[in-house]
Amino acid sequence: MRRGWDEEQQLLIAERDEAKSRAVALQSRMEEMDASFRKQLSVTIEANDRAISAARSDAEMIRSCCENRVAEVEAEMRAVLEETEEARVAMEARLRKISTVLYDQPSSDCIPFPTRLVSHGFYSRTCPRVDEWNTSPPPLSVVRTTVSSAPSSTAWLGPSPPSSVVPPTHFSSRGAHPNNPTEREVEPSCEPSASRSPHD
């Protein structure tokens, strides 16, 4: 019985020693793996740091290039805007000069009309309405008074008309009737005509 207990004790001691040796081996292996992992981690961190620094440098370079390009574009746009403003100012000056020249020219309100026109002394009008009042006869009372007071050399030719009938007068722009005192020849003028009496 004692022999059996000794054998069992030796077997347990052997198993203990074997377990210790395996634990030591596992510990050393874990240490090696930890060292290898730390080394790999350090390498990875260094690579990441290098990549980050390279990316930062590239981003800084790109940013500086973009800023330079933006500055160049701003300078170009500023030059274009200055040229446009100068062109606009020049065009406005030219338009003002043209407008001044056009407004300084003689007024074109006077409408040209034939050389010989018939005008009634009873009316006093300005040049722009010559065409209107030259073709409109004076009042009938004025025509009667003028015809009755006309001199004998320019009196009505032919048989004497009745007192209630007034000799016809011609109002046209082709010319004045040579024997009609109610008509007179006028020259084209833009000056306002003075008011005349029907007896002039």
C-alpha cells in the first residue's frame, strides 16, 4: 500500500513539474508574442504617422496652391471689372457728348413748307401750326369788313354781288390771290408772327 502511495505521489510530482514547464513555455511564448505585437504596433504607428504627415503636407501644398489660384483669379476679375468700369465711363461720356451735340443743333420743330403760303392777318400763330391755320379761313365778319374796306384797285372784279353774299376767298398753300386783300404771301419762318389787324 505504501508502494502505491509513493508511486501516486511521484506521478503527481511529475505532472506538476510538467505543468510548470508548460506554463513557463507558455509565458515565454506570450512574452515573445507581446514583443512582436508591440514591435508591429510601433511600426504601424510610425507608418501611420508618416502617412498623416505626408497627407498634411500635401493638403497644405494644395491649400497654398488653391489660395494662390484664388488670388490670381481675384486679380484677373479685378482687372476685368476695372476695364469694364472704364469702358462704361467712356461710353457714358461719349453718349453725353453725342447728346450734347444733338441738343445743341438747331431745333427741328420747324416743319418745312412751300415758299409761297397764304396767311390771314387776323390770326397770330407760331411756326409749328402754320399748316393748320394757313388753310383755315378767317371769320366771315372779318372777310366782309376787309372786302368792303378794300381799295378800288383790288376790289372785287365783275358784277357787284348782293349785300348778303360775300365774294369767295381762296385759302390754299399754292399762293395768294393777287386781287384778294384778305390774303398775303408769307415766307417760311419759325418766329411767332405778330398779331395783325384785318385792315392792314
